[in-house]
Amino acid sequence: MEYDSRAWLAEFVGTLTLIFIGSLSAAVAFEALDGGTGGVVLAGLAHGLVLVALIYGIGAASGCHINPAVSIALAAIGKFDWRSVPGYIVAQLAGAVVGALLHAAVRAKGATHFGLPLPGADVGAGQALVLEAVLTFFLVSVIIGAAVSGRATKGFHGLAIGLTLAASWLVGGALTGAALNPARSFGPAIVALNFDSIWIYWVGPIVGGLLAAGVGFYLHNLGRESESG
């Protein structure tokens, strides 16, 4: 239980940090900088760099999931205990709400609804769903290959994962908000009381994460431990 409490606190603080930095950078990008190239680059770097820092900062305490889609994906392939998933997700969602509340405390609600990820004006629901699933597939694939498989160069997993999130934001930020994480949408949605399209940001990342988990399980032969045991 002591370990669980530490892990839950790490997931709470980590998700709070990701949502505060991420949502605030998105608001600045699309409100103060009008969604121009500079704004998108700023928000992409903010998301990626803060994830790199968090992986090295809290990874030892909880694994730094800070994303329900990641917790579910890792549990699906036996790399995380299913019994721990509910506690992690509760901590992640609570951190997301507090992070969004802190955003609201320092910047008034604007056109982005506290940096809430939403499909762009010319992006349909189906397109947004596919993009969120595909980008999350890439993110979780890198997490499994760099941090879970045990075969990647030691010490560089945080950089690989953070750069993947940054690249995904550069591609998808202006199209869907590039959440790749149900918590990234949940926190701002609760604070802004705007639940438009929120299902996209749950279904897309979870489906993409599960697909990546299945591919990664086979690609990196992650079943070998259970076979040898």
C-alpha cells in the first residue's frame, strides 16, 4: 500500500504537470499566437520537453504513465498489474483536473477553452478519431520499444518518448489538439464544462494504445518470459 500511495502521488503530480504545461502552451499557441507556425512549435516543444523531464523525474516512482491509455495498454500485455489500473487512472484524472484548474487560475478562459483538445473546423469526427488513434499508436510503440522491451539503449528512453510526443503535436496539434491521452482532454473539459467530442479523446488513444501493445508484444517477443517460466 505504501508503494501504491507513492505511485499514485507520482501519477497525480506528473499528470497535473503535463496538463498544466500542455494546456497552457496550447492556449498561448492558438490564442496569443493565432495558431501560427511559431505557436504550434512552441506547444509541441512544451509537451515533449515536459514529458522528457517527467519520465526522468518520476519514472522510478510510478513508471510515469500519466496517461490512462498507457496504463491500459501495458496491462493488456502483462507489463502492468490490472489491479493497479483503477488507482492509476483515478490519480491521473484527478491530476488532470487540478492542472486545468491551475491553468484557469493564471489565464482566463479563451477561445481554446483552457487548451481543450478539439477537432479543427475542417476535421470530421472520424478523421479526428483515426488521427488520435494513429498518433497514440506511435507513442505507445515507442514506449514499449524504448522503455518496456529492455532491448533499447539504456538511459535514452525518456528522450525518445518525449520527442515522439513533440513530433505528434507538430503534426496533429492544429488538427485535433494531439491529446494522445484521455487525461489531456478530461481535465480541461471538466474545468471548461465543454464535453464536445470528448469520446474521441478516450476511444482514439485507448484503441491506438492497445493496437501498439499488441504489435509491440509480438515485435519485441515480450511473451518469452512467460514461455520460459
